[in-house]
Amino acid sequence: MAYDRPPSSSSSTEPTVTPNSSTSAHQYATTETPSQGPASPVTDNKGENETIKSNEGSPLLSPVNPNFHNNRSQSEDSLDDLDWQGGEEEAEPSKSIFYLIILTLSIGGLQISWATELSNGSPYLQSLGMSKSLLSFVWIAGPLAGVLVQPYIGIRSDNCRLKWGKRIPFMVGGALATAFSFMCLAWTREIVLGFLGLFGLDPESSGVKSCSIVFAVIWVYALDFAINTVQAGIRAFIVDNAPLHQQEDANAWAGRITGVGNILGYLSGYVHLPKHFPWLGYTQMQVLCAIASIAICSTVLISVLYIRERDPRLEGPPKADNPGLIAFFSQTFRAAVRMPSQIRKVCIAQFFNWLGWFGFLFYQTTYIGQLKLNPYLAEHPDLTPDEIDNVWEDATRYATFALFIFAITSFVGNMLFPFFVKPTYGVPLTTSKSSSSLSPYTVNSNNTIHQSTRPSSTFHIRLNRALSLLQVEWLTLRRAWLLSHLVFALCMTSTFFIHSPTAATVLTAFVGVPWALSLWAPFALISAEISKRDTEARRRIRQPQDTPGEPMVGENEDQAGVILGLHNVAVSAPQILATLISSVIFKLAQKPRGVPYDTSTGWVLRFGGLAALAAAYFTYRIGEEGDTANNRAGSRRYERVGEENSMGEV
């Protein structure tokens, strides 16, 4: 296999290996001619062949680039200057695909839980006798829990010093609480009737119905608080256990598994579950809640058993005690104020992003159902309330099929987009044994570098280069997210010209494309920033403090839990605002139920398109992760793209 610049004994730029006095007898450092710039670190490691990882990234493989010794200009950052490189310490090795799948598997169980609540919660609560006005009050529980619970759980998990890890206790506890809340919610009628029946109350009395409604509302709020607890733990768990250069890959897999969860959640609406699983319950809601409970507990269990967190006791005591109520709000406010600029910009973009998506996610079924019913309602203006309920049930089932296609489109997008988007971070140089099978170079017993001819290594290089050809050089993750906002805004504007349920179904399926990027891009951008900071923090903890009076790590920096909690505030708060705005739009434009050509839902979707344009503007302001003068086609730099280098280039 040919390479651009293979090592050659006759080359004047060949690196020579010399002992380094600052290391052990088995460690060496390379020296090069001055024209070459910084050398790549190589170690003998007691006679075993060690390898050098490249920075040529692909979505699924740990790529290899043989041009690790290419010339670098003096203006480029050296390896020791990189935050994530860790100075003289060995770079964190790449993780396998299987590891990333298991790491993010619990996201699938979490998504099945959300899908169960959102898709079946409203009909179930209405079957208990709950009015629509009270129903809108109930569904504020989700965003409210996201605003309050996730930042608090983030702070508590950052301060956790249990030997099992920071995040695992909250993941396990949240999963168990979620399962228990699901069961209590699904069996509300039976629990209330069984208890009040002891006092001889009539099951059909208004008092029993009121008690059932109150009992159900309590468990809806408990369920939302429990789901947000496990979600806060899972998101921080992914950030903590994926290497910096694989944060985008990890979040891509999280998006794919989320897509699978959505598909399974929507698909379950077509199956008469009590017929197939009578041992789980005798109503659709009971069986769905049982399946969701099994899914969240089993996926969390698999993740925590396979993935071993770092022992948080090695980080020393937390910088502050677990806060009370007032201290929590104060600490959250301070964390928001000192939030890194890049993360703050992503959160602002997320605020407007979710302000736009809320209407689509919650009202698209109503929009499609109305389009399907318009001709029928126009021909039958005198339907009874029961008849209206029946036709709307059929229309809702039709609209749910559109969301099922939407979930499939989103899943396909999550599978394919990482192959086309250029990675933000390259794979760092390392001398880890874990990468030895992936490098085309080894160090022989004479401490000279030679090319390996192992078939597996050659196959890996060829496969990786074939995949890297799919990458679009200018398509960074930020730009892809920016384009997704514009596409979504265009789709929502097109509702002016859609008058049939078939066209609305096609539109819904296409909207899965920008939704796939919304599931991936913001989490990947924030996770990479957090991982870079955490990697630097761990390096500084292990190194002596050189500068007197310099603050230790942790005194002025927030960890993954609280930052991800604040990010979820940027996701949840706009949902509350969108609920209020949607209520105003419905108040002004909604027609009575059963009247054809109600366009109020369309105006809610169009408002979402305007919010998407605002999200596009704030995404444009995020620091670009790919525009550097040195990042040319065919070359990869071990520098943090988007930051100015020492010569002031951008």
C-alpha cells in the first residue's frame, strides 16, 4: 500500500530515536531536523511493538493516518499545548463501537419511557375524566421538572463521591423510581377503587373519579421528576466515559438509539398489546407502562454493569456541600454566569431551537388529523360528541403513522449524517497498547520505525479511507446544525400550501432530517467542550501545582453534571414559553371541535418556523469548529479547530 511519505532510511527527514534523560530506560523520545517541527512521541515500552494513532477520524472506526510525520508550521499548536492531550501523559485510547453502543444504550430505554408518556398519556388521563384545561396544566410537569430537577441532580452527581461512581447511583435510582411511577400511573383506577372500595364508595361516584384524577396527576409529576433524574445521570455518564475525540461519535450513537426508541414507541401504538401480553396487564396503557419499565431498567442495568466509571474519590472532596433550596438557585445562577462562551452560545441556540420544535412535536398529530377530517366534517356538520370522538380517534391513528415514518427518517439520518460531517477533533497520538493493531507503523527492537504489513491493519486503513471519502470538507457539525434550522423553518412555512393529509405526511417524514441533527449536534458540541475541560482538570490534579496562588481545578470550573443541567434548562424553559404562546394562538384562532378547516394548529407550526430562524442566527454565532487556514483538504491538524493559534490565524 502506497503512502504519501513513508518512513525511509534514506530520507533526510527520518526521525531518529534517542534516550530521553527525563524518562525511564524503556522510554524514548524522537528528535527531528529543525525543518520538521515537533516530533511525534514514540515509546519502546519494554520491547513490545507500540503504535501511533492518527488524527484522521471516521464516524465508526478509529482511523489511521500514515502521514503522522508531515511537516507542520511553527504557527501550529504543539501537542503539549493542547488541553485534551494532557501534556506528557498518554492520550486516552479510542473506544470500540460496541463500547459506544453499550455506553449510550440506556438512552433507548429513556426514549421509550418518554414516548410512552407523551403518546398515550393524554388519552389515558382523559379516560379518567380529566378535562383538557387540566390536561394542559399536567403536561407542564415535564418542562418544569427539566428546569428544576436536572440542574439539581447535576450538582448532586458532581459532588457524589461514592465508590460506584458519580452518575450510576442517580441512573439506577432514577430508573427504579421511573418504573414504580409508571406502574402506579397505569393502575390508578384499580388502586383508587381498591382502597376506596374498603369504605363502600360507589365506583361511579364523582368523588371516586376526582380521587382518581388527583392520584394520576401526582404520579405524572412523580414520573416526570424520575425520568429527568435518570436523564441527567445518563447524559453526564456519556460525557464522562467517552474520550474527547469520540464525543461526536458517542452522541451520534445516542441519536441512533433514540431513533430506535422512537420507532418502537410509535410502533407499539399499532399493536393490541393486551392480546399478546396479557400477563402484563389488561389495558393498553398498563402493558405499555410495563414494557417501558422493563426497557428503562434493563438498559440502565446493562450500561452500568459494562461501563466502569472512574472512582470519584480520587478527585478529592467536592468544592462545596450539597446545596439546600436557596443555595441551589444561587449556585445554579453562578454556574450560568461563568458558563464557557461556546457552551453558552449553544444553549441560546437550543432555547430557540426547542421553541420552534415544541409545536411540531406536540401538535403535528392534531394538524394531520384536522386535514384528514376536513372533508368529512364539512359533509357531516351535525355529528354527535361521541361520533366526533370516534372519527378523531381514527384520524389520530392515521397521524400516528406519519410520526412513525418521521421516526424512521430520523433514525436513517442519525445513521448516515456522521459519515458526511467532518469530525471536530482528530484522534490524538498515543502509545497505548489498545491501538497497536490499528497502526501501519511499529518500533522494532533497534528503536527504529518501520511499516507494518499486517493484513488487518491494511484492511483497516483501506476501509477507513473509503469512509473518509464521504466526508464533506466544509460540512462541520455547526454548519450542519445551522442548515437543519433553515430546512425546518422552510418546512413549517410550507404549511401555507399544504391542504391534504398525504402532503402533510410527506412533510412530516421529511422533517425527520433536521430532527436527526437536533438530536445529535447540540449534545455533541457541548459534550466535546465539557470533555476537553474535564480532561485538562484530571491532568492538572495529577500534576504538581507550579504557580503559587493558582486556583486548583474545581474551584472556578463546573463539571459535566451542572453544565448539562443548565443545557436542559435551555431545552425545557422554551417548552413552557411555547405552551403559553400556543395557548394564545389557540385562543385567537381555534374553532369548536367538530368544525372543519380549523387552521389554529397550522399557525402554531408557522410560529415554530420563525423560532427556527432565530435558532439559525444564534447557531451562526457559535465558534466555528472547522475554519482554519491550516485545515486544508488532505491534511488533519492536532489543534483545536476554531481557536486562534499562536500566530493569530483563524
